[in-house]
Amino acid sequence: MKKFFILLSIFLIAIFTFVQRAYAEQLYKFTDANFDTSNSIIVLSGQDTVSGNVMQNIKLVKMQNPSRVYFDIDSSIITFPKQDWRFKTGPIKEVKINQFSTSPNSVRVVLYYENGFNPDNINVLRLKNNIIIKLKNDEMCDNEYFHNTFRDEHSSSSDFYEYMTITMPVEQSGDNIVGQIQEAFNEQAEQLFERKELKLNTKYYLNNITPKPNMVLLNGFGSVTLERPMILSNPTRIIYDLPNTLVDMKIRNKEYRISETETVKVGQFSVNKARIVITTDAVKDYIPIYSSDNQSLIIANYQKINNSTLYNTSSNAIAYNKEKIDSLTESMILKFDSPVVHGLDRYNDKIIFYLYNVSKYNDVNFKTAYKDTIFEDAHIDLMPKIGLKLTIPIEQDAVVSSYLGADGRSLKVKIKESKKKAESLIPSIILNPIVPTDQATKKVVIDAGHGGKDVGAIGGGINEKDITLDVAKRIEKLLKQKGYSVMMTRDDDTYVSLQDRVSISENYQPDIFVSIHVNSSVRPEITGVETHYYHQESIALAQTVHSSLASAVQSPNRGLFKSKFYVINHTTSPAILVEIGFISNSSERSQLTGEKRKQATAKAIADGVQNYFKQYK
């Protein structure tokens, strides 16, 4: 009997230990790892569980030879393959993320850095279901992680398929005996690496639309951003663009009815931008309303909706902070004791935030916090049975952005004032999409790559210089038909140096410069189109032309690159270099020499140029 109780006790202890271990192993799962190039942030995405929070205390361990720092996340697993990123630029040389151990489960993150880099500039924090590794540099805000919810800009560097210059190890097959030997001796063996083009993932996936009386509800995954709306006529409609958004195929381009006279339609406007079109006579009454987690969005007629249906918890404003970013830019940060549900309405001279579930604030503290700032004239009004209304007067040409904290308890408003006597920093709202009458004043330089003795890339006996000249002439013809003034750096098979191409452009003083090239690779299977820019003012042109090209030709979209090509680096006007395909791929080469592909390419680039002038000039 005694033996029975001993065996039973051992059995129960074993079961208890097993359950504890299983419970711990299920504590936290990481499902994805991404590098946000626009903010220098590494984000480990995971699944929150009811069992508690992961990583209560984080300890960075510094090592030498090579210089590196690592930290372990206990009771966690990664459900994606181990990551090994090698960077060619910046102070961080390499990042490794792997399953360090399985008994107990532990994930290890290792960051290798250049000598002289201070690892104290690395900050690690947990927000909701994300582990965020931040580099404290001039490009980052050292506050909590904010989601951009609204912006005046219709183009931003964070929108683009901007690839990282990294290399990753080549995966070795488990059936390969050489691979097994290398794995066994990986400390001594020379590991094979290949270049990998890593781009920012889509920030928002829109997969559901629900029309309701006087509103439409949009649901998705990620973080939603809206651009300043456009109002068009015939018929009267309001348009919202969502950058970095992918729309589910099942809801694209379908018309939904909001009321007897109002409809809504959602489409994929470009490769990385969604467009919402609401047809209504009450365009001035529709505003966006954000959920506290920034994953759901309501666009509603704020005059007719029942505000009590927008939230189920109340909140109070508890703190008021400010940031001085530069001589023209400042931020207002409001903090709340519970997640906030808010809407906004953008006017030419002010922006209004409706804080629907916020009932209390301290007016004295609010006014004191923003005295002697660009927010000095901002004020808060109580709306009975609705919430609070924050009104911020602004200059007509100021640029506004708003942000929601990852926990939903902070709201940030950033305003960049216009320079005195400078041109407007934001694009004009297009009320009627017609071709401007003064379009002939717009000047474009078209640069046909290579020429003469410089044949460019060669594939299958075809020279790059011949394709670029043919396509460039087609673009010239199309643009002139649209009323633009066009200068060619070459219009025949002659050699023009890079310096001379720049001189031609600078003497002509164009509004934009577009260089046409054909790509080539030692890997003949690679195909696709890509667009290069270098200076910040060229980003909008690059995005607009590339979006047009990528959607018009049947070739992979390789995205945008920031590249220091001579002609786009030394020209002072907005300048891009477009790689219209790969001459090294036999199939794409055949298309590039064909009438259909050349004309489609020329038309897409010409259309992209016209779209750019409509939106930004």
C-alpha cells in the first residue's frame, strides 16, 4: 500500500510538472518578424494569451569579438523559420532570431553591430502582441509606438516597396549530405548566402465591408491610415485613399448601398493603395471614425449617426504633452485612462477631433501645456451625450498628421507649418479631374539610356540602347499629345555622356526628369519592373509613375529603390530612373522588343507623369 502511495505521488508530480511545462510552452507564440525600414524598428508579432504577459523584464547581454548584444524571451516559440538578416548599410550588421532552446522553450534575438556603435541605443519593449526593438536615432521618435491614422500627404516614403540591402543564408536541403555536414560543423564551415530583397509588408489588410444606415463599417487586420479626402463632382462623391493597404478580392469593386441615394465602393487603386468612394450629396458630413485598436474604421455621416453605438467603455483625458520636432513642426499628445474612440474632420483652416467616449478633461492643464506653441489656440468643447470636441486652428498650407498609440490610450497630432512665402507643402484637393489648361508650361526631360558606342545591356543579340530609345520616343509623343513640353537627352543612336545628360536637363530646367533603362541579371529567370529615385523630393514622382507602370504591364512588381545613379543624383528637379524589364530573360526580352509591350510601357509612364502633375504640381 505504501508503494502504491509513493507511485501515485510520483505520478501526480510528473503530471503536474508536465502540465506546468505544457502551460508555459503555450504562453507565447511569435508568428512573424519584420523590419520597418521607415522607422528602424524590428517588430516580432505574436499572439497574446490569457495566461499572462511575455517578457516582463528584459536584459540585454553585451558580447565582444564580434560586437553584439542579445536577449532571450522565455516561455516562447517562433512559428516561422529562423531569421538571419545581414545589412550592408547602417550600424546594425546582422540580426538573428531563432529558437534558442525547446526545453524550456526560449527565443533568442542577437544583434551584431559596428565597432563604435553604442548598444545602449537599442531599446526593447512590449506593446500588445508585439515585441518592438527600436534603434534610438534621429529618424525615430523616442516615444511609444504610434500608428499613423490620418495624414494630409498623398505620398510618403513609408508607402513604398523600398527594398533592404540584406543577404540571407541559403537553406540547405535535409537530404543533402553536404548540407548535413555543414550544419554539424556550422561554426567552422563557410556558409552560403544569397541576396534577398526584403520589403515592408502591407500594413493593413481590408477584408470586410458592412454598409449601414448613414455609414459604412470597414474591418481588417493591421493598422489603417487615411489620406486627406478628395471631393469630386458628377456625381458628387468623397474619396478616401488608404496607403499600404491590400483589399480582399471578394469585396473589390463591388457597389454597396448605404441608403436609397448613397453608395460605397472599395477598390485596389494601386499596388499598395486602396480607395474608398462614397457617392452622396452630403459629402461634407462624412468623416472617418477610428476604433481604439485602429483595425476597424467607420466612415459616417456624423450628423445622423447614433454616437452611443460607437463605444462600450468611457475614458478621460489625464495628461497633455508636447514635442518640438524642428523649427516648423510640433506635436500635441493627449493621454487617456482608457482606449479612445475618435473621429476627425479636416478643414482648410482647422482640424476637429471628436472624442466620442471621452467625458472629462482639465481645461487649465490643457491650456498651460500648449501655451507658446502652434497649438496655443486649440480648445476643447463639451458635447452633451456625445463626448469632447478638440478644435485645432491651423494655417491653410500646414501639413497635418494624426497618430493613435498602440494601446489606444494616446492621441498625437503633428503639424508642420508652411515656410513663409513658400509654395504650398500639400497637394491641392482636385474638385474636378480635368486636364489643367496651363499644362503646356509643364516641362519634362526624357532620358533614353545609353546610346552610340554605349550599347548598354545585351541579351539575345539585342542592345538595351535600342529599346530605351524606342520607348522614350513613344513617351515623348504621348506627352506632347497631352500638351507637355518635352526635351530628349538623345533622339537618335548617339553617345551622350552622363554629365552631358545632366547638363541638358539643367539648362532646360524641367519640372521632372525621367530616365528609361532596361535591366539585366546573371540569373536569367528574373523578370519585373522597378523604379529608382534618390532625392526625397523625387519620391512622389517615383511612386506615381511606378504604380502606373506596375499595373499596366504583365511583369512582376519589383518595387521602388533608393539608388545613387548619376543622372538622378545630379539633376536638381524631381528625377527617376525606370527599369522597364529584364533583357536577360528570354521571354521578357521578346516582350520588350514587341509592339504591344513597348506601347503599353510608354503609355503607362506617360499616364504616371500626368497623374503626378495632377496631384502634386
